[in-house]
Amino acid sequence: MPVTQADIDLAHRLADAAGAVIRPYFRREFGLEIKDDRSPVTLADREAETAMRRLLDAERSGDGVIGEEHGEKLGVTNRKWVLDPIDGTRSFTVGRAIFGTLIALVEDGWPVLGIIDQPIQRERWVGVAGRPTTFNGVPVRTRACAALEGAIVATTSPHLFDEGDVQPFLALVAAVSGGKPRQGPVYGGDCYNYGLLASGHLDIVCESGLQLYDFAALVPIVEGAGGRMCDWNGEPLTAASEGHVLAIGDPARMDEVLEAMHGVLGHEGHDHEGHDGHDH
């Protein structure tokens, strides 16, 4: 079924609820713990997701829910709400306001609604399949990129990549920098980079090892702003995708990005086993 205004309104209220929990913890005592996968988690992460789940239990009890902190709740519909209360917990814990709350609605495995909410700066990107992406209520567009050389690439950190994924990323960096090391990538940012790309400030975001809750919300936001989201083979991102994520602001550069990463256009593919999510 198409995304309704009631769905959008609910997603906004989910973001509001998470932000109300997160703000009092920012740059204060937040109860840091390290999870089994070595990624950080705080009271803000857990309590923000609990607040969002409470709303969903009250208003969409038949829908499934997947959250980074509290796992999956099966539903009876073809819809799942996918939640990452703080995407970028490392940034949150060091007082950098470039983390975000991610909220997605996934229908039959396809992301159809997404929110990136930065609760400290009160910045919110909203993407809905078939509609223009908005930033604080105003439509935004990705920017044109005339050539791959000179494009601005962002990633959270290649240190989070599996070893075999570092070389394709570095090949992309080499292609955009044109041999000029001072024009290297932008590091840090997690989900915030995708909002900046949607608003026309970045050209490419490249990540590895993401989980569904890391990328589902980003797809409608980037694509509703005129960009393209895909895996490292150029395939669309769905609930079945295995965690290699590209966001390309100008779709005209997509083949060049893939060629740079794989060496030869039409590469057989970038096959990997599944990954553990990092602290997105």
C-alpha cells in the first residue's frame, strides 16, 4: 500500500520522541557500554528506541519492528518499521552533533519512507517514495557532478571496513582525487553524510558493513532528492542487501564510480559474506 500522510505523521512523532530522550544526555553522563561487537551503546540509544517502540506498539501493533538495540518484533503485515535511535554513537559520545536518529518504513523488503533526524541541531530530512525529499520542510536536491575527478567522497571510516573492502574504496578515492592527496575524502559523519548529499553538499558516500537499520531510511531520502542508492554492484538496496552501500548524488556518475571501484565496468560482482554492523 502507498505511504499515507498518517505514516509520515507517525514517523515525525517517532523522531520527536527519540529526540526528546536523546537531548538531555548529549555532552552529559550517558552511561557508555561496549557491546559484544565492540561498538558503543548508551542509555540514550536504548531509551530512545524504547520510546519509539512504545509509540509503534500503541499505533501500529500489527507491523513488524527492527531496531538496533532491541532486535526484531515480528508483525502480521507486509510492513516493518526499522529504527536506529543513534546512528553514529561514537560521534554522540564525544559531543559531535553529526549523529542522527534513523526511522524507516520498509514494505515487502523495499524502503518507502525514511527520516534522518539530528536532534541537537534540529535538522530533519524526510524521504518518501515518489515524493521530493525535504529538509526541515523545504524540498532539497542533490547537486550535479560534471566529472568523477574532483567529486567529494565521504565515509565514516575505512577502519570499519572488512579488509577486502578497503582497496575498492581507495581506488575510488584515487579516481576522485586525481593524484592530489590533499583532495582526499571527508571522514566521519555516519547518516549525516547522506543528508548532506541529499542537500547538495557532497557527491558520493561509500560505506561497508552496514545493517538494514543503518541504510533503510537513507534510500528514500537520497533518491527523493535526485540521487541514487545502490550496493557496490549497482543493485538497488533492499532488506536482502548485504551491507555495501553507495550514495551517488548525480546518477550520471554511477557507472564511473563502479568502474573505479572494480577496475572494469561490468565486473562480475563484489561478493562477500554478511557483516556485523558497526556503530551506525
